[in-house]
Amino acid sequence: MSFHRVRNLAAALLLSLATLTGCHSRSNTSGLTTVKFQADWYPQPEHGGFYDAIAKGYYKAEGLDVQIIPGGPYVASEALVASGAVQFGMNSSDHVLESIANANEPIVAVGATMQHDPQGIMLHANSPVHTFADLNGHTLAVKPGSTWWEFIRNKFHLDQVHEIPATFSVANFLQDPNYIQQAFVTSEPYFAQRAGVATRMLLNRDAGYDPYRVFFTSQTFAHDHPDIVAKFTRASIRGWRDYMNDPAAANAMIEKLNPALSPDWATYSYNALKTGHYVIGDDPTGSQTGQFDPTRWTTLYNQLLELHVIQKPIDPTIAYSLQFMK
């Protein structure tokens, strides 16, 4: 399938989903405050806590009418939030730091969607590659300019890896036993497994690159409307805690909004999030859900600085806030 056809299909799905989730009446006679939240991808279990907060009425209890706008591969949530087009967005903490330092986009992360990023490299189970250092001499399908890959390539001196653009598909992987590609543990391994192909993953976090998945707002909105930010953050974290205990209500909503997501795929993704402790972190009590550790932000910032990914130094503490977390 050509790049242009993929883009057109993505745009069509975004328009369809936006009709379902983001294009409600602009007049709100219920007395609720309308909040627009730009997701980073199409509705999926990786957004489960936010949909749980809608399904269980947690946002409504806080006086908010939250409209989740679907994302996709061509949506820049940081720019939309920085411009005020939407009030909240989601991505990873490295993207937040880069957006502030390189694009002068005044955004601030206010909560963690995931404690660990479920991203890495997917290989065939019998691949001779067992560590990141083994990648030299092999071909890797990766999104050009990916910061996590810059970190891994630099750390393991991977100067003999042939890079090709990622296709956001497993079609080539299924056909070529030597194919290696970037992947999320919640997604691509499912499709390979369904096709009868066994896989392994090398996780970015195991290489020492461990950003948060975050939700953020603009610094202006956080300053002018701290009450709304606190309400959104509080309800979102509550939704994530609930979702990791029982995903049924949220997954039913997600599957309705995204017909491409089968119940089997949703269950696989949820189980991957749960068994990998991506949302709740390393504390089994779940106390880390939604929270930030300032030390991790500083470590990540220094990694980006060392990679020369950040074009000008900033104070990393302006990239996140702890005041809205409960």
C-alpha cells in the first residue's frame, strides 16, 4: 500500500472517529466545562484510563465534559495544545522536552499515562539478535528521527545498521524471517502471533532509555485554569487506576469507537499493559499510577542533551508539574 493511500485512509478514519468523539455540540447546557483532549493515536487500550473516566462518570463528577479527539501518525498534539486549539494532549516525556527546547512550544506535562514506554524492537523468536549490540550488520525498520533509536544507536555504537522507514505494519515482518522492526509490545506482536509467527522484543527501557507516556496542557492554560487542570488530572488518574483493575467498560467504548480493534486485540493489549507494569510502575500497590519522579525527568533531559537532540538548554523542571497529582 502506498504512503499516500495510507495517509488518506488514516485521514478518513480520523474524520470518522472525530465525528463520534470530538464534534459534539459546542453549546453545553449541562453546566459542564467542555475540555478537548487530543489523543496520540486511534482509540485503543493504551488510552484506557481516559475512556474509563468517561464511562464511569469521573470527569462528569468533576464538572467536565471531556471530548477525546482521535490521533494518528500525522497529528502533532504538542502544537495543537501550545496553540490553544485543544486543552490537553498526550505523548511521551522526551517529546515534551524536545517541543519546549526546540520548537518553543510552552507545554507542561501534568500526569503520567504510563510509567514506562512499551516501545522497543521486535524480532523473530529465532533471530540471532539477542541484545541491542547484536544489531550491527542487520536491517532495522524504524521511524526516521526517532529519539529513542538515536539513544540506542549511540549507546551501543550501532554504526553498521541499515535503517529503512517503518511502515506501521507487520506485513514485511511476516514474510521475512530476518526482518526487524520497531514495535509496541501491546500491538505488533499480537498480529504476528495471530499469523503464527513467534516473536521476541528488545525493550527501550532495558537499554536505559525510559521516558514516561504523559498527558500535558499549555503553560498558559495551567496558569489561567489550574482548577480545570487539577480536575482533569485527578479524574484521569482515577480512571487509569480503575481501568487496570477492570477494563470492561472502557474497552466496550473503545471497541465501538474503533471498529478495527477486535475484542481479542483489546484483551491482548490490556494484558500486555498489566503484566508489564507499564501503567502502575514498579510498585505493586499502584501508588505510582499517574505520578512523576523528578529524578527521571532530569535523567532523560541529560540524555537528550548528550545526544544533541535538544538544541538549546532549558530547565527541565518547567516541562512537568507535580501540583495537580493526587
